[in-house]
Amino acid sequence: MLYGLIHVRYILTSKGMNAMLEKYKNTDFGRCPRVYCSGQPCLPVGQSDIPRTSTVKIYCPKCEDVYYPRSKYQGNSDTDGAYFGTTFPHLFLMTYAHIKPSRPMQSYVPKIFGFKIHKSAR
């Protein structure tokens, strides 16, 4: 647990951010499962800064949503989300603003026999 708490502090430093940038570029944390994100690389995020609260998730900077990881590196459900913290992906994208993708232009529209479903019928 001590290593994890040191890790969260390290990845917020400039040296840690550079290391995480390389991992992001290599897609080490997995890709967004959402179809309209077109395989956007994701970043690790914790849902809490308190240890043993929840496991690590992945944050997609394109759709700005959180997903369960599928990556071979983070498939282990024992990885605590507090080891990455709630701050990391957002500070990372502020630091490297040039890599932040634009939001997807398309969204899924449910249809039956080619006709859009009216909102009152949902």
C-alpha cells in the first residue's frame, strides 16, 4: 500500500508525467470501448483518493467518461484506484493540452426499422 501512495505522488511530478506520457502514447492503459471514440487511448483514474475504496478504471479524454479496464496491464482487479487518484488524468490533459482530443461529433441514435424512437417512448 505504501508503494501505491508513493506512486500517486510520483505520477503527478514532471518526471512522472513524462513517463505516463510515453505509456499513453503506447496505449498501455487500453482504448476506449465506445464505438464513436474510434479506439482513443485512455488514462488510468481512481474514483476515490482513499485506499481500498475502488479499483482502477480508465478515463477516455474524448468522450470524458470512465470505463472498466480491458488492458492486459490493468486487467488485475486488485489494482487500487487510489494508486492513480482522481486528479491524474485531468492534470495530465491540462499539462499536455496538445494531445487532448476533441469530443466525438456523432452519437448513437436508437432506431426501429429505420425510424428514430421518440423521446416520450423511451
